[in-house]
Amino acid sequence: MNNNEREVTIFLANGETLHFTNVSKLDAQAKILEIDYIGRTTGNERKGFFNLGSQNIVGYAVDY
């Protein structure tokens, strides 16, 4: 799924969240969440992979 300017929040089991802005690609297959985004601090294009089968990740949300 290709997306433009979406935001993704990943919810961790310890109650913390990871928040990504400017997400240009979101793909969740086989318990892996893959996102392409622009790093807020560096301004660099980045790719992140998250194991949705991990006990540390309890879910994620996508803002359209």
C-alpha cells in the first residue's frame, strides 16, 4: 500500500509509543510492519521494520 504524508503510531507493551510522520509507504505482511518515512531530526529518508509478532509491540495506528 503506497501512502502520502501519513502518520503511524506503534504502541509498545510498556505503554510507550513510537510516532512517525511523513510516512510515504506502509506495508504489513507476515507479522512485519515496514514503513518508509522522513527522519524528523535528520531529514533523511529512512526505512523501518517492526516485528508485529514481538511481545514488545501490541499494535499500531495509521492516520490518513
